[in-house]
Amino acid sequence: MIRRSSGRRLIVVVSTAASIAFCLLSVPVAQNTQRSAKVHRIGVLATRMPERLRESLRELGYMEGRNAVLEVRETEGRADRVDDLARELARLKVDVIVATYPAAVLAAKRTTTTIPIVMVNNPDPVHLGLVASLARPGGNITGTTSLSVDVSLKQLQILKETVSRISWITVMWNPDNPWHPATVKALHGESRSLGVQVHALPVRHPEEFDNAFEAMTKERAQAILILADPMTFFHRKRLADLAIKHRLPLMGGLREYTEAGGLMSYWADETEQHRNVARYVDKILKGAKPGELPIEQPSKYELVINLKTARALSLTMPQALLLRASVIE
């Protein structure tokens, strides 16, 4: 009786000791596993942080504060900041840089040849000398392209379709934007087939906006096409207000121009673009080489119309346009 009782006590003691030892050993193992989990540092060089990109990265499992750090550097539409911010991201040794417009991509390229760069919606990267080809970019750059010259030609056509009586359209462009000169040239060519005259109005700084709209009024402009640019994007609300004040239908690029009060916009679908960019980031972080990832072109485009602005301009929008547009009331 006593021996059995002692044996049982001994078994219990040994079992308890083993359990304690196992628990003590397993805690540091779990802690070490958690500590060794890779935290990815993703740089973003943008006019403003695209929230759709943040959401798309989250959908792929990149959670800020857990396994990802987003190093966001916002240029706020100022060309003089982009090189310094690109160098700052390189000094942080980020794993990848997402650059959301041409000047940002060019600044990142000037800064590093080793950190992968993923561009967003960049117009004709081959023409700009960023990559060797769309199929095999080479180097450290890949991403998505909008082929924006073609998009701008479509914007001009939609403006003419919207207000068939117009014969004079002002194109606001930035001579410092690397893709604008080729686009302005193409728009002049397209305008002849549409039976309209295009007047290209260069604007480099927001301080020039008021004088630019006064010049449009004197020239009897009947509509304005604003080529997408970080400077005009950042000041899109002011531009929309000026267009309404001068009673000019305004066509912009990204839908935010219309949300700010412009009459309409036509551009590659941003949700699709940022999902594609997030996929590129994911592939690169998992070991893919950017130079071997083909650059993707958009498959969806979005026409957005602001009906409130149409009413302010006393415009009746064609039903055919409304049926294919996303409408803001």
C-alpha cells in the first residue's frame, strides 16, 4: 500500500516536472519564432498616400505594425521635394519603392539601381527611358503603365462629345512633366479630326492659376483639359472652383479631379491599378526580380461625371455618356 502510494506520487511529480520543463522550453521557442518573422519595409513616394494601395497590400497579408512598415513620403505636388524624399527612402534601406507618378519614378531611378522600384500608372515608360521594354523591363523597375497619350486623346474626344458645339479647348500642361510635351503634340494632331482648336497653356506653379484662367477667358476658351500632374492633382479643388467660376467644363485625369468639382474625368481604373501594384510588391518581396516582371497595362477605364457641376454650368449631359459613366450627384 505504501509503495504503490509512493510510486503514484513519484509518477505525478515526474509528470509535473516534465510539463513545467516543456512549458519553460516552449515559451522562448515561440518568442524566438515571433521575433524572427520578417518585417517588410515598403517605401511609397507619392503626391499623397493612395489609400487603395494600402488596402490592396492589406488584402495580401501585409499588416502595418505586424509584418509591414510603410515608409510614406508625400511630395504634395512639389517637384523640388521629390529627389530628397527618394534619397531618404534609399537611406532607410527599404525593401521596395512604390513610385506613383513619372517624376517620382525618375527620382527613384536616379537614387538607386539596387532597390526594386514599382511604378503606378506610369505613362509610356519605354519612351521615358525607364525600361527596355514592357515585356522585359530589365534593371530594377517594373509596375503598371497607363499609356497616357492615348488616354488624353480619349479625354479630348469625350469633351467634344459632351459639348458638341465647342470649337476651342485649352489644354493645361506642365512643361516640367516629362510626358506632357508628347501628349500636347498628339492632342494638336487629334484636334483637327474632331474639328476643334487646341490651345496649349503651360503652367508650372499654382501661383499661375488665376492668370491662366483670365487668359482662357480672353481667348474665349469653351472647355479645359488638364493633363494629369502632381501639381494640378494636389490643387484640384482650386482648379475646379476656378473652372466653375469661369464657366468652363473641366476634364481631368483621375476621378479625384471630378470628386473635387471638375465636370468629368477619364482614366485607368485606380482600384485595378493599385491591386496590380500590390501584387508586384508581393512578388518582389517573395524573391522575384523586377526586371523580369512584365509591365502591365490597364484593362479597365473609368469615366466619372459630376452632375452637380453640370447643373452649375447649365449643361445637359448626353444620355449615352451617363449610361457608361460613374455619376456623382
